Amino acid sequence: MISLYGIKNCDTIKKARKWLESNGIDYRFHDYRSDGLERAQLESWAAELGWEALLNKRGTTWRTQPDSVKNSIDEASAISLMLQQPAMIKRPLLDTGTARHLGFKDADYATWLQG
């Protein structure tokens, strides 16, 4: 089963969900805020995708962090921050069952899901 991870009110999540639905792709949506997130899963994603790629530094949540946090960020502190504030996880995260992918672009989803 394909899983899409993110936050339901995120515009990029809405675009990804619309694409999946309009292409008839069955998926499960997992909202970090309402469904939670386990440390082990986040650590697994960080190992596969890289914690730097997983940490959303473009969002408001990151920008509001003190400089002391931003300047000393490493994998352990990034994972802790993302668990405390899931909005700091890059969205969407698409899990096809065999691979995980970050972000949304129509062409990428077509390649990953329609082969």
C-alpha cells in the first residue's frame, strides 16, 4: 500500500493527494499531527534519505528557531526537532512500499508510480 505522509492543510500535500486521486492510485494518508510519528520511523527515513533532505528549512517553523538551534543542528537534534514539530519535516513524503521520496512534482510521481 502506498502511503503519503504530511500535514493535511499543507498546499503541497493537497496537490499530491489530488494527483494521486485523479490518477486512480490507492493510497493511505498519514497526518503527522493527528496520527503521530515514531522516532524509529523518522530515524529510518533519515538514514535512507538523509536528515538534511528531510528537514524542511524553507518553512516558517524552521525560520522561527533561535540561531543557536539553527547553527548547531545535527542529525540527532534535527530528529528531535522534527518529532516535536512535525511541520519541520519536508512534505510530502511518499512511501511506495519499496522506496521513499520527498516533495511533489507531477512528472516525478508519474515516473515513480506509473513506471
